[in-house]
Amino acid sequence: MAMINRRHFLQFTGSAIATLGFSHLDITQQGNRYAQIVAQSTPRKLALLVGINKYPTNKRSFQNLRGCVTDVKLQEELLVHSFGFNRKDIIKLTTDSPPDYQPTRKNILKQFEEHLINQAKPGDVVVFHFSGHGSFLRDPNPIKNCNTQKFDELNSTLVVTDEGQNNLAPDIMGRTLFLLRSALKTDNVTMVLDSCYSGGGTRGNFIVRSVPGDNLEPLPEELAYQQRWMKQLRLNEEELRQRRCAGVGKGVVIASAEKGKEAADAKFDGFDAGAFTYFLTQYLWQQKNTVGGTIAEIRNIKPLSFQIPVVDGDESKPIYFISSKQTASSDAVISKVEGEKITLWLGGVDYDGLTAFQRGATFAVVDNSRKASGKLELTSPRSGLVAEAKLVEKATNISLQPGTLLQESSRVIPADLKLTIGLDSSLAGEASTAQAALSKINRIQAVPAKQGNSPYPSEVQYILSRMTADYRQLQKQGNIPAVGSIGLFTQGLELVSQSFGQPGETITAAVSRLEAKIKSLLATFIIKKTLNTNSSQLDVEVVLNLVEQPNKVLARTATLQGKNNSAQSIQVYPNRLPLNKLFQFQVTNNTNDNLYVAILLVDSSGDLLVVFPYRKNINNNTLLLKPSATLIAGQRGQMELQAVEKGSAEALVIVSRSPLKKAVKALQSLVVEQNRGSEAIDISREPVEVISDLLDDLSGERGISVEYKEVKVADIATLSISFAVG
């Protein structure tokens, strides 16, 4: 990882099959940095959280956002239940709040001064979070860039709810934030800024959290405010420049997007949120007890390749505020108890598995040592990250209170789970034809786009679209399809590799050509509902390495309860595989029981292959992994794995206490049909059927009804390793 002026640019080449997300590397790095600050024993912890969904209508062409108020809720619940903040010490300014707590310029600056600067003492913890639009304004007092030695004519800003005046904008400038941070009496400061400065607009089903500055200038009040603080801090312009160049601002700033890049206001399964804030907070619910010693594994959090988070702070000082968390990792927490009705907050549940937390899913009631004392069962459909539950098992001394931590016990996966594909407006009059053609593919749901900045009413996994000139400009990889060709994007308009045809293709022909790929994407979507790295009770570790360098780890994942996790120091693996080199996967069983293993490989085009078991002698004995043993998939002389094209890939490792009988039978039939020697098993002809058989094995064909498959964390582990190629 490169170091550039004490700023970490945490970027991981994204898989084009990713519907949404960030890389394991990005969020883990930033999550650990954030946790290092907030997870310590201090006299007091103070937070100011700002979320702006609604903006005034004026010449800056504001688009209202959907997820910023949710971001504030995500942070609040995390800080209270996972980092020991008192709700009374958290001030929230949102567009859903009463007038005195609206996120106006005046209120934000007032609360920053009164709540944070005036109250924080040395050693206290301070968190400032902003979710909303960002922008640039012309800086009448530009500071010379530390690298180029040229003056930065534009200054990044946070856009507030106030109306502007003529060519003046009421934004809060980056310079102001630096001064406010400097005025705090504590060094334990974290600023999380989920906004960007890229010009605004939409990107597929996302809204970009940015508006253009249009050569606007700051209010005179803003400049006077800066001068006031410079006087109080006894700084002149040159001293301010030197401080900013030296990176001596207090604490750390975590920004959701690099300068000029886009930050997404995104749709998830039943709610809207900032993509960055959601993934960051979800990770931190699972953070290990010690901060700085362990990289908690985040399963299958894929990158938005156009969104590059950055961390900025003083890297020269020792990070003295690292300490253990006071609470155990958790998937959920009790937020309210009203008689037998219990309300849960599911902030720690992984995004990929969220759909499986509906009526019938269960959680164990745990203490800080992870000891279970009862079990809750969901009794109603989930509403965003909120669900209702009832107590179904209990110890004699159990007392359920708000703040009680919960860990997943089982989930319920819909037996008819559907993949949703949005139909882009570029299809115009052909959208109805596309919808009819897609409806003929089992378990595919097509949704036509609507007018406005929210083309689809809920989350879509992919978008069927024609390539347009505007969409071509969004793509960064080579071999971009021609304008007029038809293919698939993710909901953030990232290209699905090898999905586009030639210009002139009819929509019916395109859907027919894409049918096999869509089925593979559906199969992957289904099996990912079992991903449970954080909650599985099996102790399993997976490593990716080159055959010629078996001890050099290129990528690693492990169940959170793994015994090797607690000893891991903060370590970042390259998550990158070189071209034309043989590679292999090592799966280690750290339990005392026999386990059964299968490994799927998904390439950047969405094709799904089985790389373990091998074609020869497929039976449950070949899938068996004994206690304390390591399975190596990709050994010389068995099946050689080699990447020959640039792109990205993802390995899905499925581990079960029970034999995978139905899946083995299905694979045996495919091997007989294909007769391809030692190659990986291609399941593209009937991927959904194979994955459905595998899901039956994992659930033991259990179900709370014929409509759902129940999967228990005590019985299975499904892990993901994502890596770039080339």
C-alpha cells in the first residue's frame, strides 16, 4: 500500500459482478483506524452527527438525498451499543429533526463549539459525522498546495440546508473544519465525511452526494468565522498552511471518496444509506475486542470501483489511543422491550445475508464473553434494519433490556429468491419486450426505470441497458463496449464484463444471449445468502497463495470466531493475483469435527465454476476435511488454477458439518456429461439447480415452511475471498 503525504489511498480493483460494496481492504483499514480512536476507556465520549436528506431548490440544482438521516441512525446505534457512548452525549442534526436541530450552517457550527469544543477535555473522544452533499467553492484566500506549490483556488465544502445569496454559498469550508478540529482540547478526534466533490448527478440507482460549486464564493460570515478562529488559535496564513501540509490536524479524517470521485447514496434491501457509512458501521459491529491487533474479516464486501475512500491524519505520532472494545462483536441489539414484544436493530448483519433475516430467523442472547443465555425468533417481516422478535428459549435469570447484544443463530433463505434486474431508460420502447423476455427466465424479476433521480423503487442487483456515450465515460477499464450495444451493469453502473454484444442486436436476441450469464448471476446471488464469516460457529481459515510460494499469503479470510484471529496483528494482504501463475486455496479445519468442503470460483464476467471437488472420484469422502487438517485446492498434478486475463475474481468456500449429498450427485452428473479431464466443473448449464441442491444440503432440507430454507451458524460456514487479477 502506497504512502502519499501521510494519506492512505485505499483502493482495490473491483469485481464487475459486485452489485454493491467495498473491498475487504478498504473497509478493514478504515474500520480499524476508526475503532482505534473510539474504542478506548476515556472520561467522556462526545459525538455530533449530521444528516441532510432535503435541500432547498435553487440554481445549484440540488437533488434530495435518501440515506443521510439513516447514516446518523447507523452511527448513533453503533456508538451507543458498540463503543459505550451515552445517548445524552450524542447530538443529532438532521432534516427530520425539530427546528433547533436542523442541519443549518448556524446550528452545525454552534453545536460543534458548544457540544464538542467547549466540553471535550484532554483524553476525551470526539466523533463528528457528516452525511450530505459536498461541493467546491472559490477560495479568496487560497493556500499553496504542499505538493505542487501552486495555489488551490477551490476549497472543498460541506453543503448545508441554508439558501444561498446571489453568487455566495453558505457552505462550511474544509479550512473551517481544520480550524475547528485544531480548537479541540483532545487529540482523540474522528471526522467521518460521507460526501464528495465530483459535480453531482445520478449513477444508475445511486445518487451522487455532490453538487457543483458553479464558481460560487463563500459567505463573508464564513471568512470572518475563519479569521476569528485563526486569531484564537494564534495562527497566520503561513502557519496554517504549514500545519495543513505537515498533517498536524488533530485525530483523523475519514472521507468516503477521494477528491473528484463519487460518493454513493445507495439503495439497500429495504432502506437507503450512504454506501460507505453502512459498510463501515456494519464492519465495526463485528470488530474484535482488541483494536489494532486483529483484522476482523468482512465477507464479500465488494468495492464500488468509482468510490475511493481516503484516510487523512497525523501518521507521525504513535497511535496511543488504541485499546480494547468494551463489548463483544454482535449482529444485532435489542432496542426496545414492550412486554413480550421485542424490537431489534440489525446493524451488524452482513449486507449479503440481510434478505435471510425475516420471520423465523433466530438470534442468541449473549453477554460480552459470547455466552448465550436465551434465543429470540423474528416474528415479523424486517423493515430496513428493524425487526420484531419474541423470546423462545431462556435461562432462568435472563433479563432482556435495551442494549442486550445478539448473535445470529439461524437464518431463513427464501426458496424462491429472485434476482431483480432494472430496465434502463436507454431501452426506451423496447423495455416491455425486455421485461417479457426476462420474465420467462425462472426467478428473474424485471423492473422498468421511472423518471427522476430514483429510477427504481428499491434495490436492483443488475441493470439491463444499452451502452450510451455518457455510460461509456463512466467506465475506466479497457475494451469498453460500443455505443448502442446491449448488456448488464451493476446498480451503480459498473460494467459486467463480457455481457455486452454488438450494436444492432435486438433486445430479444440480447436476453437470449445473456440467459446463461443471468442464471449464473442468480446462482451466485442465492449462495451468497449463506455467507456468514462473522457469525459462523465453525473455526475455519482460507488462504490464497501461489503454488510456487505456499507460505506467502495473497489473501486471507477466516471465521470471526477462529482461534487464529485473536493473534493476528493489523495486516493487509495484497488481494491481487499475478497473471500466468499457478495459484491454490488452502482451507484449514481448526475444529474437532469432520467437515465437508466445496469451493466455487466466480470470475469477473459472472461465470461460476466448481474448483473443488475435482472431477475425479467425486464423493463425500473426497469433500471430507478432518480435524486440524488443511485441504489444498489447486495442487500440481490434480487441477492447475491459473489466471490468464486481467480482471477480478471471487472464491466462495462452503463448509458444512454434514455431507453435501445432493450437490455431489448433481456434480457427478455434470462431470459425466462434460468429460473434460481435469478442468474445473462448469455448472453454467444449470447453475441454479446445482446451487439449490447445495442449499438443501446446507439446510439439511430443514425449513420453517416450504417457502424457506433454514441455515444454522452451528452447522455451516460460507466464506468469501475477493481478489484482483493482473
